[in-house]
Amino acid sequence: MNGSRTKSRSLATVFTLLLLIYCSHTAHAQDNQANNNEALEVMAYSVSDNPLSIVVRVSNASPKDLITIVILNGYKRVLHRESVRGRKYKKKFNFSDLPDGEYAIKVFNKSTTYIQKVGIGTLYKTKSTRATSFEPLTKEF
């Protein structure tokens, strides 16, 4: 009887972890831009059907403002970099080919930098299911 109780607890733990993984994690940040009082909104979240696909979304940017998106590995090596102009940006990045570890998504304009730290890892219990974890979005001036 103890064996089935332990198995039930293990399954409940795995189910809870999977539920947390598949829920989109969203972080918001707002920045009052000096020129136009509009708030820049930055979000990074995993896609529910593939937690290793991460969407980066920027909205409410000034059309003249240059927004740069950089993805770094744990050694601060640039894996991806692009700069865009326009009020909106949305792109899905596939992290499934990257090794387990810590990554950072930096989104910045001329006055503010937003950093979203993302962890990629294999779940301990299943040893085969990979997942993402997000730290709170931070803002630097």
C-alpha cells in the first residue's frame, strides 16, 4: 500500500510541475518614455503546447524608437540579435536545440533595458521532459 501512495504522490508532483510548465508565464514592464508619455510594454512567455518555444513581445513603442532584442547564453555570448522600429514586435524563438542552462533575453531602447532571465532544464523525475523557468523581468536605466 505504501508503494501506491508513493506512486500517487510522484504522479501528483509530476502533474503539478507539468501544469506549471505549460501555463504561459508572462512578465510585464512599463517605462514612461520622456518624449511621449507612452508606456513601453515588454513580455516574454513560453507557448503552452511547447514550453521550449518562447515568445518575445514588445508593444506601445514609439515608431521612431529603435528597439533591440538580444538573446544571450549563460556565458553572455550573443545567440541572436536584431533591431526593429515600429510600435509592435512579436517573435517566437525555439530554445529546444539549446543545452540546459541559463539564458537572458534583453530588450532595450535608448533609455531603458529590460532583462528576462530564462532557465532551460530537464525535469529531475522524468529525466526526459525539458522545461523553461522564468525569473521576474528586470529593468535597468
